[in-house]
Amino acid sequence: MTAENVLPVGVLLSSLVPALIIFLLPEQRHGTRTALNLFAAVTKLVLTAVIGWGVVHHRRYETRVRFLPGADLVLHADPFSLLFVTLSAVLWLATTIYAVGYLEGSPQRSRFFGFFSLCVASTMGIALAGNLLTFFIFYEMLTLSTYPLVVHRGTPESLHAGDVYLAYTMTGAALLFAGTASLYALAGSVEFVAGGSVGPLVAGHRGALMLIFFALVAGLGVKAALFPLHGWLPLAMVAPAPVSALLHAVAVVKAGAFGITRVVYDVYGVRVAEELGVMRPLAFVAAATVVFGSVMALAQRDLKRRLAYSTVSQVSLIVLGVAIVGTVSTIGGVVHLVHQGLMKITLFFAAGNLAEKLHVTRVDQMRGVGRRMPLTMLAFTIGALGMIGVPPIAGFVTKWYLGIGAIEAGASWAIAILAASTALNAAYFLPLLRDAWFEPAETQGGILAEEATLSLVLPTVFTATLSIAAGALAASGVSPLAWAKLIATREYQP
Amino acid sequence: MSMRAFLVLTVIVWTSAAWSAHGYLRDAPNRLSFWVFFALTMAGNLGAVLAPDVISFYVSYAVMTFAAYGLVVHERTPAAFRAGRVYVTMALAGELLLLAAFVLLVGTAINLPMGQVPAAVAAAPRRDLLVTLLLLGFGIKAGAVPLHVWLPLAHPVAPTPASAVLSGAMIKAGLFGWLSFLPLGHGTLGTHGSVCVVAGFVAVFFGAVVGATQRDAKTTLAYSSISQMGLATVAIGVGLSSPASADAVFSAVALFALHHALAKGALFLGVAVPVGASVGRRRIRALGMFLAALAIGGAPFTSGAAAKLALHGVVVRSSAAPTLDWLLSLGAIGSTVLMVRVLALALARNGEAAQRSSAMAPWLVLVLFPWLLIVAPGARPLFSWAHVWSSTWPAAIGVGVGLRLCQRPPARVPAGDVLEVVSVAARGLKPTLARLLLASQAAVTRFRTRRARFLARWTARIGRIDRAEAALSSFGAVGALALFLIVVLLLVVVPR
């Protein structure tokens, strides 16, 4: 047992163990629970930093457990898993602080935080999974641990949303399982390796491999909210704000996008997938989702639903970047995994603050809220402008790389998709900003008199700052962009 | 070198505008918001002019573009919000065109130095597309016809000091973009050049004709800007079609931009010099407006004459020189007509209704600074008889026409001209669109009812299966089954 063997499990346990302890804690022990949550989040950050340092220096972190004959459970850390782990670890800390403030005084907090930690543990498992089977197990664990969060409020509406969520994700799971099992039957074992491992099978099993690819992508596409599998996402908006934030930025939707990226790059390998001719359809589906999601967002009057459809659109930009074959577009897609997370979590935090403090849930209620909640709305503005792609916020970097990548790969049509996405994003975000800042407001008291409490504002401002930093400091060595470049170069190495 | 002119004009116009805004907005309710957006726009504008590489330029330019929205809607009136909406839509379209252009141009080398840009554009694999995108993208900012529709709405509706920077400095950022990015002097782009020349002259005359019908001084000034930018577009067009003229184009456009920025800034700020001022102040103001108007009209011994001399120097290098030269003189008539209208409108009403005292000194800088241009070396031909004559006769005709128009003003074309036509057409189409929308909603409802009926049918069927199963699991069914099995057993076993 060396540190290299233990650390991946440590990352996983750093939220699994707290989850179990929280379930056992009595409901009233709020202080202990908060302390435990924060301690766990910080521990995870430290472990992540250690692994990150090691991965840069080409150390191999891997934990392997015998599970079934020919199918081990593997946790390993490569640059791509680390990107996702870091994103989740950082945003988990922010969301924990936010959730503590948001749920203050509400019932069933023990259950909430227990499943909350379990959800993050599953995300860690997904990120660190070293083969398709391990990935599948944690992916399903994520489905089950998010359900209690979606229905947390217990209203008929949220129970309905929970039903729909399960119906969609379980169907997805069935497809994913069928794909996984068939691939194991064909290949024996499916480890995640840069460049993929199914290459030798193409000659004999072309049709089967194509079919399996579509089964896997359709299964993962449910969580990634690819059109037409996105129906559950807008409904799941009834969940409390921290859950929406987590769902959209870190856990569920991202797990789908992450999974698709894994399948394309590390199961099939981008060259094999291209040869099979499955990349083009995937790119088209992603492009259609980008436009569709934005148009739907434009039609929404409920703020969180608008943000939800915006997620549908933005996550497909990740898939689009992955599906366009080329190093630069890969960088654009992979880096958007982080950028979209930072910006969208900011938007959801801000929307939560508005609902919590001013009971603003509809877009036509946003008149003058800028003056009343300046910090929250400043963060919201940064997130929204970032989504549009205004430099120097993170979204711009994504758009830039996707655009160049599309040209490099000879897929100039994608430029039109990017332009449409920008224009539509502007069409559904700018009027909100106009109403919020330029309409008169009845302010009461001082400038921050109506601002949300510190534990709600702090994470909001923090993630907004990160969104700017990720864009403005993109050229620095520790930016998400630098990391995405590392991932892309390792993938495209011959 | 000639690009320095843009830095000079940007600094002078912004400083004077800030100075007079200080007085103008002393008691305004939301002046904090004004200053935030003013400072952001200024930072963006200066950043764009000073940018060392493409990405810094793009970031600064975007900051300027988006922050200026706050200046346009400052008054918070419905007209301001409408102008803001049109502005931001057009500006965003411009940003998209430019982003596409920059992506095509620099690829991953996002920090391509600005000095190497024209050569890189000339060598780019899709040069023609790239040049088109650049012309359109910056053309929106420069108010090139037909991309100008936002300008006559947005410039007048902003507070006067903001109008001055929008029309004086910011519009020049578009010109600056053209000069910095277009491959002037690197190869021939005949088609693009001809299109620019034609579009430029269309702008010159279109701006003059529509502007002459306006009833508001600031709107007339905005149309004058469109018309004047047309002259710069012509010069750029000549530069694109004949590479040999590139140096002349650079210095002419830079000189022209400097002259126009200061004079137009002076005219806009002049509209708001206070009513309650002393007679002496009013006279100074009238005189200053008159001098600035002379300059824009291109009267002899003004900065405008110097700028037009430089433009003349460009135009003579074109293959269609005599025609273009004639058109330039005709354009000067138009400019003068507009200036007569502006003076009549601004002085008759003694300026804007709601206004506070604003400082005179910065304004006088704007009025007087351009005169430095005519004592500059190289401006000697300004004092030749031929040039004095060629700049006097259009101005004289213009004054005549202008005065005539003031006596009998023509019917007003609504500000935003083409946009009005489009929105009237859109309003006409609205019932049709509404019908289509209703039809599609009906279709969706039909689909929903059908789906519900379908689901209900299936639920009923499943229900029947359920009932069947319930019946099976009840005792009777089990009993019947048991009986059946016993009978079968008996039939099999008993015959033995």
C-alpha cells in the first residue's frame, strides 16, 4: 500500500464517510454537521491538490480491487479525471457553505446533507473511475443519491419531478448497462486509456461497435440533457437552489458530459470513433441541442427554468467540442466543462438569493433588483455575460477555442452554431440585466440592506470571481485552459 | 504615426466630455450609474486604441461596446430603452462578425501584435471573407450605411456629454479598426474597394438628405456623422482597390478622424451650453458653434478644409478620379446644408430644455484645437487660390440651400430611417405571425390531447391486464386452476 494506491480512495472516502456519519447524527446537531461538512470539503481539496501535483509530475495513482472475474473495480487519476475532481471539490465547498445558509431553519437537514455528500462521493467515483464498469456503478449511485435531493421539499410538484427524473435516468441506465455489458462481452475488459482500447475490434465488429456507441451515448445523453432526452432537467428545477446548482454545474449534467467525453476519447479513441463515422451524428445532435436549448430558454418566464434550458444548451457545447475532431476543439469542449460549471453555479446561486430574499422567481419580477441586491446581481451579471461570451470572462475562452477548432477541423458550420448560441444567449440574458440594473428600484435602507446573508453571498461572489479569473488568467499555468491543453495533447499523441 | 491621431482625439474628446458632464450631471439622480459606464466605456475606448495585440484590442473593444449601453439608456425613458435595444442588437451583431473575423485571422496565436495584422490578413487563406467580416463588423460601429440605423437613435438620446463621446470618439474606434485590420497596401481588393466607395458616397448623400429633414439638433448631428463617416469609407475603399495609395489613405483618414472628432464633439457639447448663461457666454457659444460648423462644412481655412484636401489627395489616385472628386464637392454641399440646419435648430431654441451649467473651457478646447491642423506643415496648399475656390463654392451653395430649407422645412423622415420601414413592415406582418403562432399552439394542444387520449387508452388496457391479474390472484382463480390441474391429473392417471 503506497500513497499512490491510497489517495484515489481517500478522495472518494472524504465525502463517503461524512455522508455515513451525517446520516447517523441527530437532526439537531447542526453545528457538528456543518463542521464535518466543511472539514470534509477542505480535506478533499487538499487531497486533490496533492494528486494534481503528482499527475503533473507523471505519477500514477491507481487503486484496483478484484470484483468480478475479468472486471476489476479501478480508481485512477489521469489529467481528465483530475479536472473533474478539482471542479467538483472546489464547487462542493462553495455549495456546502451556500446550502448551510440556504437551508437554515428548514426541516430534514440531516437527510439533505447526507445525500448531498453521497452525491459528491458518487461524482468523485465517476471522475476517478478507471474502467467502464466502475464508471457505471458510480453513475448509478449518483442517480439514486440525487433523487432524495430532487424531491427534498416533498411537494406534489417535486415528487412528480422526482418520478420523471427516475424514469428518464433509469431508462438511460438500462441503455448504458446494455452498452457496457455488450462491450465487455466483445472486448473482455474496457479500461479507460488515452486513445481508446477498442481499435483492434473494428475490423470484425464494426456494426456492433457503432450500435454500442449509440447505446452508451444515449444512456449518458439522458444526464447530459442531449435533445431529445432533456425533458427531466427543467422539471427538476423544483429542487432547492443548492441542489439545482449542484445538478447543473457539478454532478448530474456534468457526469453525463464527462461520460460522453470518456467514451469518445478513452474507450473508443477519437480516431476509431471518427473511422466508425459516429462523430458527425453526435456533433449534429449536440449542435441541434445548443440551438434548441437556447430557443426554449428564450420562451421561459420562470427564471430557474430559463437557466435550466440554458444548461441544456451550454452542456451541449461541451459535447460539440468533443465531437468535432481536432485538438483545439477538444480543448474548447473540455475546458467548457469547467467554465460552464463556474458560470452556471454562479447564476443558480444568484437566482437562489433572489428567490430567498426578494421572492423573485420570474423574469418579469427582476425590475430594479440590481440596486436592491448589488452583490448578488453583480455576480449574476458576470455569469450571464460569461455565458454570452463577453471577454474576459471564461465563456469567451471556450467560444474562442471552439471557433478555431471548428475551422481547423473543417467544420465551419459550427461557427454558425456558436454565433446563434451567442445571439440567443444575449437575447435571453440581456433583457434581464436591463431590467435588473436600469429600471428604478425602491431601495430601503443602506446599499446592502436587502442583500442576502453572508453565507449565501460569499459563495456567489466567489464563483463569479473564479469565472473571471478562469478567463482573464487563461494563459497562466494553473488555469483550466492550461489543464485542458494537457489533456488534449495527451489524447492526440500518436 | 498616423494612428497616434486616434489616441489624441480619444483623449481630448473624452476629457472635455468628462469635464462638461461634471457640470451637466451635477444634480442628476442616477449620476453614479452614468459615471460607472462613462469610465468603463472610456477605458475600453482608450484600451482599443492602445492595444498592443489582437486579444487586448478585442477585449477593450467589447468592454467599450457593452458599457456604452449604459450611456445610451441613461435617461431611462421609453425612447432611450428602445434606442438601447437597437444599439445592443446591432453592437452584438458587430461583435459576432468581428469574433468570426478574429477567429479566422489569428487562430490560436491570439496575441498577434497589432502591427503584423494587415500582413496576416493579406496572407490569410480566406482573405476575401475575412475582409468582408471586418468591413461589416467595424462598419456597424462606424455607422456605415446601411448598418447605421442604431446611430440616429442612440446618439441623440444619450445625455449630451455622452452623445459627444459616442459621436466624437467611439465612432472613430470603428475607423481605427478598419485602418488597423484591413490589408491596406498589401494587395488589391477591387470588389471590396468599389463596394466601399459606393457605400461611402451613398452614406454621404443619404445622411445629408435624411438629416436635413430632422427637427432636432442632436439627431441632425447624428446624421451628419453618418454622412461624414461616408467620406472616410470612400477613402478606405480607394485604399483597398489601389495598394499604392495606402500611405495617403492612412494619413487622410487619421487627419479626417481627428478633425471630425473634435468638431463634432464641440457641436454636440455646444447644444447643451446653458440657457441661464449671460449674454456674453451665449455669444461665445454661438460663435464657437459657428466655427465648428464651418469646419464640418469644409469651409476654407478650417480643419475641415485640411481634411478634405487630404481626402482629395487620396481620391486622385483612384481610377475614377474626376467623378469621385465631383462627388466629394457635392458631398461638401450636403455637409454644409446639415450644419446650417444644426445651427438654426440649436441656436433658435437656445439649446436643450433641461440642462445645468457646464464648463466653457473644455468646450473651447474642442472648438479651437482643430485650427492647429491648418498651420501644420504640409497644409500649405490650403492657402492656394485654387483650393480656397474649390472649398468655397460648395459651402456657399450649401448655405443657400440650408437657409432655404430653414424657411420651408421638408417633411421629417423618422430617425432610424430604414429601421422604421422595417418595423412598420414587421408591424404589418404581426397579425400573420400571430395567426401562425396561434395555429402552432393549436397544433401543440391537439398533439397533447391526442397523446393524453393515447396514454389513457393504454392505461386502461394496462388496467385491464391488472384486473385480469387481480382476478387470477384471487382465490376463485387459484381454485379454478387447482380444479383444472386435478381434472388433468385424474384424466392422465385414472385410465391406468
